Amino acid sequence: MSLVFPHTFVPWFRAVAPYIHAYHGKTFVIGMAGELVAAGKLNAFVQDLAILHAMGIKLVLVHGFRPQVDEQLKTKGHASRYSHGIRVTDAVTLDCAQEAAGQLRFEIEAAFSQGLPNTPMANATVRVVSGNFLTARPVGIVDGVDFMHSGLVRRVDSGTIRKAIDIGALVLLSPFGFSPTGEAFNLRMEEVATATAIALQADKLLFMSEIAGIPEDLSNTEPDPAIDTEMALADARRLLGTLPAPLQPTDLAFYLQHCVLACEAGVERSHILPFAVDGAILQEVFTHDGIGTMVVDEKLESLHEATADDVGGILQLIEPFERDGTLVRRERNEIERDIANYTVIAHDGVIFGCAALYPYPEARTGEMAALTISPAVQGQGDGERILKRVEQRARAQGLESIFVLTTRTMHWFIKRGFAAVDPEWLPEARKRKYNQDRRSQVLVKKLS
């Protein structure tokens, strides 16, 4: 029997509560690589999905079966063949794909039917629904290669899928589609998941993949490079333009191209998660920083480093907060001098948020100052988006932490990973400017 420690469990449970509230009733489409099943991680993953389902999240699961089909082909002495990153599906391969899909669906449905006591599946009731929800068309002949029974998604029956998930069922999709004449086509899991997420206008598209995510520094050749946990759609699109055409699931562009496509078509958030990490989907959904890479369609072209043209907007934004004592007063010439330190977020050309980063390189830290969000948009996540960008700027400068001085918003920062320290912690240069009269709290966040 495991022990529950209230001093750790209660704060943790309260910390995840905002995410439970935020995602109740939302729709997630999850693309699961067949390699996850081959690695023996299906049962643990299904347990995590059952938790999401219990939280009121509507789920559509699309399974892949690449290694399972390869194994079937190997058993029959038939070689796997790919071109342009797509499997060439002849009659033998189609037969193997159908066998693999049938076996996988059986295993997945069996996993969701578990209910042993003392397991996460105890008292769980997850009804799995599957069917002919996909209409497909043939890939055809490309550069002289006949893809035969390989297909592309023509239409997703989103209406029927929506009815199923609205009554609490989990919809399971295999990567097969059918033509109006009844012909079966082998599809790619990634395309099916993306097309389904777009058709449903899902709140999230999540790929359980073979890779950890997109590295922050593509030139880093270390075995476990730091992962870029959040990418604006515009940044992801630019990166995709620099990467070679993907041929394997381990190629960086393989999943990223589908994330970009989904976000461009209205899916607000798309994720690339490593199935090798136990509980990766729970960590991504219920923690602030997540674990993989999230591509965000937040129209983040409006989130940018400030220029001289933004000085007036910053002054107008911060003036009410200076007047009521929330912020230390800053003169126009001070903001003009330090404008390169500022990050701003604007909607329709109007600045609604800002923050400045003042580095102290000798102490490997930096101060985030003047974090301000207009009352008109508070509660919509702009503060977190600016904080994330400031953290990215700090890491790019080689800083190991950032700190803030605040008199009124301690809890907001603590919730986002900051910890209170004594003012004596401050770098010497900043300590000399510390205003004893304001008695500001000093909070620090380490940048992992």
C-alpha cells in the first residue's frame, strides 16, 4: 500500500486543478505511433488516456502500425517498400496492413476494458467506438512510382465522430479509408490524425512519437538536447522551410509538418511528445512547461521584441500601474534607452502587454521588470506568453535564472515556478539599487 503525503499531494492536486477546469469538455485528437505498442507501452498509455477521459476530455485516438505491418511482411517474406516517405501498398502489403490493424484494434480495446483493483483503470468505463469514418482516395502515381493501395484522406465524417465523443465514447481510428466504390486504402496515421483534428476543430492534436520534440538548438549534437517546449506557428513554419523533406518518423520535419498544417487550419495547439517517457501525455497536459514541443496558433506574430515605435504604447500601458504603485515609475527617456530589453504583445497593433529583461551576466541571471498586462485582456494567457518569451531570451543569453521584484503579484509568479529568496540573493549591482522602502519580494526561477 503506497503512502499519501498531504504536504505534497494536496499542493500538487491544487496545482493541476486549473488544467482540469480548462480542458473539461475539450476535444483532443491523439496520434499514436505503432512503435509505442511495439515498445510494450500500450497499457500504461491507455491508463493515462483513461485519466484524461475521466477528466471530461473528449478523445479521438488514431493508431499507427508501421512496425506491425513490417513484421507481418517479414513473416511472409515480402519486402517493405517506401517512396517519398509513403509506404507503397501492393496487394500483399494491404493484406498485412489489414491483419495488423485488426490485431492492434483488438489489443487497444482490450486495454481499455481493464478494471483491476489497485490500478489506474479501477472503476474506469471507457467505451471504444470505431467504424468507417474516413473516405479516401488513391495517392496514384508520383514520379513514376505507383503507390497502388496507398491513399490520402478525402473526407472525415466529423459529424458522426462528434456525436460519439459527445456521449462519452472514445473514438478509435485505424489508418484505413474507403472509396465510394468500397475500395480500401492504406493511410498514414499522421495524416489521419491531422485531418481529423482539423475536421473537428479540435482543441489539441497530440502525436505520441519516436522523438522527444524539436531541439532548441539544432546544431547541438548532444544525445539529449534541450527541447523547445513552445513554438509560435510562424517560427515553426520558418523552421520547416529550412529542414529537408522528411522520409522517416525520426526526421524533425516528419511530425512538425503536420503540426503546422493543423495549426494553420484552426487547431490552436499541436504537440510532439516522446512515447518513451512514462506519462508524457499527462506531463504535457497538466504541467505548465510540458515535456515535448507545442506549436501554438496564437497569432504570435504580435509577440515581438520592442522597437522605438513601441515606446508610446508601452508608456500608455504601464502608466496606470505606476500611478497606483504596482510598478516603479519609469521616464520616457529610460524606456527609450532600454527599448531593446523589452518584449511586447500586441493585438491589432495595440500593445496589451510588455516586460523587460535586464541581464546580469556575471551572476548568470537576469531581472524581468515591468511585466504588465492590460486589464482588458487579463486572464487570456498573455502574461504567460510574455514570460515564456523572456525565458527564451534569457536562455539565449546564457543565463541560468531570472528574477523579479514585486509587491503585489507574488502568487502569480510562484504558480509559474518562481521561488521566494532573501534580497541578499540579488546580484551586487542590483542589490545596490534595491529600494528598502518598497520592501519588494524577490522571486527567482531557474531555467532548466
